[in-house]
Amino acid sequence: MTSSTDLAPALVRRRAYWHAAACLAVLMCATYLALRHWPALHTGALRLAVADQGWLLVGATAAVATWVSSALAQQGAVTRPLPGRRLVAAQFAASAANHVLPAGLGAGAVNLRFLMRCGLPAGRSASALAVKATAGAVARGALIAALAPACPGLLRIPHVPPAALVAVPAAAALVILLLNSPLWPRCRCALAAVLADIRAAHADPRRAAALWGGSLAFAALHSLVLIAVTRAVALPLPPVRVALLYLAASSAAALLPTPGGLGSLDAALALALTSSGAPGATAASVVLGYRLLTVWLPLLPGLLVLALLIRRKSL
């Protein structure tokens, strides 16, 4: 019979192989994304080379601060204290993973694994992520409602063709099917857990302040990145208007399951800027600059941090 001492080296080697495979996969993803979007990176770098470097530094600082605000919101969504440095590092890694997998799956998987490594059960970890996502959506909607009066007529309700109204009964039928399906009891339990966690968060003023402060700061800082880039390329749009355009475009892009909103957010931002009077070339430069600061520059370091967290068993 094989003893436990004989199995130990084999387990260590197997774990080392998995760690090496994870690091290799991370590096391959980074290389693939960089090569695939290299023309956009090169063109954006050339256009931004003559931009105001001071404003670009402001945008880069705001982009870094988004990870801190995301960590603050995540801390507010859980009851137990989380290790601060590892929490910020996890948000950095989650941001990079979010640009590899669609519909927020990368960020969700990283944060779920991190919370479970911190001792939270899987159900509570998933509920904490749902609380954070709900607060983020509400915070973005609140900022849109607060800024909309400053730009009357900017956000117009699109005309809905009569043919599209058939989607209403179809959606109602789907809801009825869900309520009568065997999955509904589980969905109801999950929803009850999320609501209970939301109430628990608001029972503690510090948790509520962290949750809402981090969520509001996350959306505001992303808006600041776009504002800084518009200033860097001398696009004469009021900051409040740019912030409102970003919030509306990011809300619309969130409905499309692309990795990190790549493609959907780019198109929505370009359309929003050009509809506000920005020249097409300038709007493209702004979008490329925003992506450079929030995606391409942090992507490889973020994936390396992800691999390091996996290697150190923090994920």
C-alpha cells in the first residue's frame, strides 16, 4: 500500500503543474489580446502622443483609484473584515480577468474565489457579489438622475417601433414560466439571501458607507477618466455632459455580454460623443485613450497579479 509520505511529493508536483499551467494560460491570454488589438493600440498611442500628458496622468490616477473604490464596495458587502492589500490586488486581478471572459464572468469568478478563500461560504460569497452588483447599478442610476437636469434633452427615450412591442408578452410569458419552474424555489432563496444581506449592510453605518461610497466612487472615477481624456485631446465638451454620456453609454453596454464591454462600450461611447458634436476622429481618439488607461496598460500587470494570487493560494 502506498503511504502518505509517498503521496505528498506527487501532490506537490501536481499542484506545481497546475500553477504553471495557470500562469501560462494567463500569459497566453494577454499575448493573444495584445496581438489581436495591436492596430488599435498603435493608432491610439500615436494620437495620444501629442495629447496633454498632465490630463492623461489625471486619467491614469483615476483609473488606479477605481480598484480601491471597488475594494471598498466589496468590503461593505460582507460582514467580516477582509485583508486590505489582498482585496485591492484581487480587484486589480478581477478587472483584468473581466476583459478576458464575457458578461463579467472573469471578475465574478475571481471575487467569488477570493471571498471563499477568506472563509466565506460559497452561498454567502455569491450573495455578497450580488449585493455589490446591485449597489453598483443603483449608484450609476442615481448619478444619471442627478446629472440629467444639468443637460436637458441629452438623454432621450428612443422611439420603440410597434413591432418591438411583441417582446412585452414574450417577456411576461418567460416570467410566468420561471415562476412555475422547479428552479423558482432556488431563485427565491437566493433572492431572499441577497435582500437579507442588503438589510444587514444598512444595519451597520460603516458597511453602508463603504458599500455606497465605493459604488458611487467607482462610477464617478470612470467618468473622470473619460473627462480627463477629453481634456487631453482638447475636446470642448462640458465635464458634466461627458460624465452623463459615459454613465448612459456604460449602462447600455452592460446589456451586451462582451468581455469587459469591449466593442459594445466602445461603440456606445463613440456614438454618444459624436451625437454631442465631437468629430469622428476625436471621438475615436477619446475612446482609445479611455481604453488605454482602463484596459490595455493595466491588462498584463493585472493578469500577472492574478497568476501570483493563484500561486499564493489567495484565489
